[in-house]
Amino acid sequence: MSERLFTVTIVLKKKSALLTQQFLFLHMIKNIAVVGAGTMGSGIAVAAALKNFPVILCDINDTVLAAAQKSIDKNLQYLVDKQKLNAGEKAAIFQSIRFTGTINDCKADMVLEAIVEKLEVKVSLFKQLAAINKEDCILASNTSSLSITAIQKDIPCPQRVAGMHFFNPANIMKLVEVVKGELTSDDSTNQLLALCREIEKVPVLCKDAPGFIVNRVARHFYLEAMHLALTNNTPVEDIDAAMEAAGFKMGPFKLMDLIGMDVNLAVSTSLYEAFNLEPRFKPSPLQIDKVTSGELGRKTGKGFYDYNK
């Protein structure tokens, strides 16, 4: 009897027959594929691999895929240095991740996309994934703001399409927003909630609404900070310092640099359009200028702060 099945059996002795059937179904996800090997995708792959899930990590960009391999090796070595893993465990975890540049290799019980925040690109990818996977393969999107309902409506078996929004860095941050679109089944939702718990994340079930929960609330954390910097000529360093002194772990400008200005602008634009150009969601000229100049934050070496110094 496997460790996972043993855990389920213990739970069944304490719960009703109805709950017994639910738990037996909820543990169907045994392997995972992640499409998009950038910061988020590689972080999600590590989070799953650390909890003994075989992972396929795919990216059609060879450079991004190679960078992901180095980043994952570095992150695992950090855990070894902190004596949270030994060398043998590190090797086994790394080997449990299959790196590939071929979409057709992404056959799994659950496939999660962590690619560019463009609706048409995500839909196109899900159609490819639906064609090569079984009908009960769950297709999850790591989108931070796009409508799951809009993504799923043209996908075969749309009931298996849902949102699974991790936060950066995905291998460390506990919160995951599980988003149920209009056509997402309860079974698919429950399987994702159970998977989150298995990889020791804290899932929050969200309705499919612009920005879900976190980005809806946090949008003004960024936008008001940029408005203050523009209108009062307040240095971004002072704003960050004030927010951190107030208890925030990271100020808004440091956080935007960590997330990536291109991602942050895409979310701001998505919410602005979803709320019919509501002024309070209007993207800041500071965001637009940073993206236009290619100063995207940590990943490019410069954003609101210079990381090349």
C-alpha cells in the first residue's frame, strides 16, 4: 500500500461513507505537467517535485528551459545548504522533473500552464493539450487575472478547465487561488483543492471574477503607490520603506520588480478593461514607461531598482 493511499485509509476510518468516496476520487492526480518554464512555472514544478510528484516541465524556448534547470538546481542546493535536504534527496527530486521542449510530451493527470498573459495564446495551448490528453485530464491556468470562463468555453470537456493561481516565488509562497469558471465541475475543483493541500499549499476557492481576490485587492497597493510617486514626486525608496515599516514584508515597488513589470501591467490592463475602463484601475504611466523601456524588474536586471550594481 502506497503512503498516499495509506493516508486516505486513515481518514476514511474517521469520516462518513460519502466523504470516503470523495477522498478516493480526490487523489487521482498522481503526475503533473507544467507548460512555461519561467519563474512561475519552474517554481510550481519545484513545489510539486518536493512532495514526490513526477513533473514534466515544458518550454518551447530552449534558453528559458536551460535557465529553469539551473534555477531549480540552485533552489534545491539552497535547501541542501540549509540542511532541509540531503544530497541524495536533491538528486532524486531533480531527476523527478523531466525537462522538455515538446508540447506533445505534456501528458499527465493535470497540466498547468504558466505562459504569457494573453487569452488567445492560452486558449490555443489548451486546445493542443486537450488533443493529446485524456478527457479527464485537468487543465489548469496560472493566470492572475484572465477569465477562466472565457478560456474554457472553446475547450473540449470544459468542465475540467479551472484556475490555479500561484504566487511568486511559487515554491515558497503558501497561497493558491483555485478559480472555478462557469463550466468547471465540482470534481475538477475538488481535485485541485486536494492537490494544493498535498503539496502543502493553502488553497482559497474563488469565483471567476476580474482579478479574483488577491489581484483585485492588491491592485491599489501598486497603483496608489505609483500615483503618489508621480504626483508628489516621492522617491520610490521612501514609499517602500514606509510600507515595510508599517508591516509589509516588501514595498510595492520592490514587489513589482519581483513580479515583473510586464506581468503587473498585463494584470492592471486586464482589470481596467474588465471594469469598463473604471478610472481607479487605469494603468499608471510609470508601468507603461518601464515596460516600453524593457526595464521589467529583477528578470532584466533593472526596474524601479537597479540590480546590476
